[in-house]
Amino acid sequence: MAPTSLSHRQTHNLLLISKLLGHRDTASPLTLLIDSLEQPATPLIKEYIRRAKISKVHVTLIAFETLKPLDGVDSFIFARRKNPSEIAKEVAAAQQKTPTRRLILIDSINPLLRAQRANAHFHLPTFLSSFLIPSSPSAPKGDTSLVVNFHNDVPNPPTQSPYQPSPLSTLSFLATTVITLHSFSHILAQKAARDRSLAAPVFGLAEEQDGVLLGRLDKPIGNESTQGIVLEMEHRRRSGRGVLEWYILPPASSYPPNQLKEIVTLLDDHPLYRPPQDPSAQEGEEEPQSTFELGLTDRQRKDREGVVLPYFDAQQGDGPGEGGRILYDMGEEDDFDEEEDEI
């Protein structure tokens, strides 16, 4: 990839993740987070809340698993053992006197998937869209973003029909942005194996061993800290074109809570994922090595510009029918033949 296009991709994708996490311009009305036991989505949810407080966005947390309100949450709705209609009423009541910019977080969508299986009248897409679209003209209008967390390790309830898509497929189809979370240390271990042409290791439940829930590395990789989470993002634009990118989010302890500078970086730019190259090697790759000179000197360039093409005078065309006339000046070495000249 050319350096110009690479720099453009890096700048564009960093601005995109900043808009998505900072709730700017309603870049993603519905964002789906896919986490696992290996890497929970709690650090990313806290990052959403931190940026919302900096931007003065009202935060509503629908908690199925969270027992206490997180710092920065304006409306905490305890949703355990409540039916979806009660949850929707509490969310609507919390948004009556809120500013025009709102962020709604659902820490786990899996209980609602089980409710959809038990209640035939409950429709999950309609329930989620009710948070984004006002139910009545008197309801407050504004920019609302919905962030839903899905646990990939939790067994999904069986579908009512064999032709019905899975809950994850339905949520992925509805979401404008899908972020899959990975452990940074596991990503480094898999990359190190691929660099040696070995099979990438698996961790946790993917190992399919009895009693193994969480994977652990035998020894650390590199001398630097491998803390942080890796974000595999798939964003769908309004035009239908998708953007795929990998990011890394550092731990919250590495920056102050009121940090305004962008902290998320591309995974390719991390020194542990892509070690820095030798500057001498980079300079050697820019220009190919050859045994002869490929360019032109100043004298050769001037001589080339002074050459008159044989058809240059004929292209001027002084009159009709003169455009195809060929002008040729004979030299001393030319053999003049009268018969050919007459023809």
C-alpha cells in the first residue's frame, strides 16, 4: 500500500472510532458489542460513559448484570426480573427531562433473548427501535445512540423455526456497528504463531477441554505491558459500504479520567504487534537497486525536448487536404531514385 493511501486510512479510521465512541453526529444509532469470558466488555462500556460525560451526554444504563450504578451514569434501571414493557416505561420516564443527546447502554442482551423465546408477543427489533424512535409526538426528540452487549459464550435459546436466523445474526443485521472484543495478549500469541507458520492457539472454551473456562499464556510476550483490549470493528456507512479495522484501547489506569486526546490507536501501529523497522531497511525499499541509471540527466532531458517529430509540421495543416502531407528532408546518405520519386 502506498504511503499516502496508508496515511489516509489511518487518519480516517481514527476519526471514525472517535466519532463512534464519543457519540458525535449520530455515527451509529445501534452498536453491538460482542464479548466473551476471555475479554468482557466492561472496560469499553466504561469508556463510553467517560466520553459521554465529557461531551455532556445523558447516559442511561439498563442493568441485567450490573448491581451498582457505574460512575457517570445518570439513570440506572435495574432490569432483572422485569418484563420488557416495564423496562421500556422506565426508560421513557428517565428520558422525559433529559437533553437532546442521549446514550442508552444495555450491559447484556441475552436475558431479553430468552424473554423473546418465552413470550411470543415480544419482538426484540421493535423493542430496541422504541428507544431510538419516539413513541409519541410529545416524547423528547434528539440524538439517541443505543449500545447493546452480547455474550458470545452464553448458550443461545433455540429458535422457534429452523428457518429463523440466530439471535446473533439478527442483531448483527440490525446494528450499524459491530465491535468484537479480544484479549491483547491472545492476539499477540496468535500473531507470533502465524509469523512462524504455525497453527494459531485457541483459548478458553475454544480449547474444548474439561474444566477450562479461561485461557492463560505460559509466559508473557515482549517486555512491554500487554494490558488493554483489542477492538475488531465493522462499521456500515449509509451508502452500504463497510469499514473494517482493528484498534487497541489501553487500560483506564494509563490516562486521566478527563483526558480529551484520543487514546485509541490502530493495532498495526502498536510496537508489540508490529515491531519498528530499521530506518536503513526502509530507505532501501523506497528505490530499487539497479546496475544502471534509470533516470535522465539535465542534458539528456533538454535534448529530448528539442527533438522535432517527423509529423509535427504536417499536423499544422495550412489548408484542406494538407493534413496528411509528409515532409521529409533527404540526407547525404540517402539514395535518390527518380522512379520511386515519381510514384
